[in-house]
Amino acid sequence: MGAARILPSADVDERAVLGDGTTVWHLAQVREDARLGRDCIVGRGAYVGPGVRIGDEVKLQNHALVYEPAVLEDGVFIGPAVVLTNDPYPRSSEVDGGLKRPGDWTALGVTVREGASVGARAVVVAGRTVGRYALVGAGAVVTRDVPDFALVVGNPARRAGWVGRAGVPLEKAPEGPGNAEAEILWRCPRTGERYIECGGRLTLAAR
């Protein structure tokens, strides 16, 4: 595994930490104290804010904006022009007319859990969490936390189905209902993995 690769036109602060095998492409900016794991890709024109934490094998596509103090766990995909915001009530200036500075407000970062994907031009508002292996559809506006394995679309984003770890929509399992009345069984058509839905949550069935 080689050292991190930074393209000449990228702007990576000397206080940022990049894991082995990570690539930062043209015109991208990685701010001070950001930490990126191994084998990440930071696409052209992407932005990573101060102190952002990014795990291993994360992809930030072109012009994605990840504002501090976001946390992206391992295997996360952030699509082109996605915005992960950090100020729920943004204002440029104070009521008295003075320009707001970083110390004048508290940033609320977005958390994206392991294996989740956020589609092109989606927006996740400050403080929200996108659950493990969830899929946020292109152009969605996420105003509420997204459960693990949920497929959400629209503005505001609402659940439209479930996806498995492979990222494709799940199908109801042919064996029908689960062991309990409130359980529904689902199957991934790509991997054959089974999932159990109960109480609006989905979990991977024991193998």
C-alpha cells in the first residue's frame, strides 16, 4: 500500500492526516485537522472541512461539500455535488450587523454510518444521521435521521423501500412473514442475504 497521493492543484492543509492509498484530486480542498483513512478518494473540487473524520475506503465524488464536524464511517459513498451541512439556522451577520464568526455559533455535523451512500446533489441538513448501508436518492433533502438499510427519496426525504448491503432494493422473501406477527422477511436479489423488518427497522438475519 502506497502513501497518499495529492494532485498538484489540490489544497491539503499540512495539519490534515491522509491514510495510505488515499487520493486527493484536482482543485479539491482538505482543511486543517481533517483525518481521512486509507484508500479514500476525494474527487475534483470536493471540500472537506476542518476536523472532519473520514474512515477507510470512502469516496467523495466531484464537488461534494463535507462541512465540519461531519463523521463518515468506513465504506461511505458521497455522490457528486452532495452537501453535508452544519448550521441549522444560518445567518451571515448578527442582529447588530456584525459579521458572524466561527465562535458565534455551534456547528452540528452530519454523521454517515458504515457503508451508506448519498446520491448526487442530495442535501443532508445539520445534525442528521444516515444509517448503516442506507441509500439516499439523488436530489433528496434529508431533514430526519435515516434508518439503517433505508432507501429514502424526495424533499423532504421519505422511506421508499429497503436496500441490502449490496445497495440494491430488497424483495419480499418467498417464505412470507417472519416468526413473529410483526416481522416481514426480505431478500437481496444480488447476494441472497435475508433481512428482518420489525417496528420500522431492518436488521440482517443471522446466517
